[in-house]
Amino acid sequence: MATIYFSSGLAPYTGGVESLAVDAARVGDLLRIVLERFPALREPLEIMAIAVDGEIHQHADYIPLTSGSEVHLVPRIAGGHR
């Protein structure tokens, strides 16, 4: 099972749950399962990037997961210009 970790800023949407083990083959499957359990996360997820095993992805739905994968939800970093 992969484990998804929720930052403290997401606690209001997860009822204080900090992590959750999920049996999923890909990130998209994991997110569907997480949203079934925590539907309030839908809106915050729209502005988050996904880090899988330390690598940040803007569009991670098809990234494969292993039994030891760690998934973190992180704020997207926007670039600017000078």
C-alpha cells in the first residue's frame, strides 16, 4: 500500500488525519479513494502538486505506485518574471 501524507494545513479537510495507507496502482486511483473518504479535499487538491517518492509532479494521475510509495500533497510553486 502507498501512504499519502497530509500537511497540517489540510487538517480541517481530513478531520486531523495526517496520513493514510491506500491500496492503489496509480496516483489517480489513490486520489479517487482519498476523495471518497474526504470529499472536502476536492477544492484544495485543485491547487496542489503531488510529490511521489520525493519527485514533484504537476499532473500525476498516471504515475505508478508501489507498496512503499510515499505521496505528499504540496502547494504548487508559481514562477514569475522580473
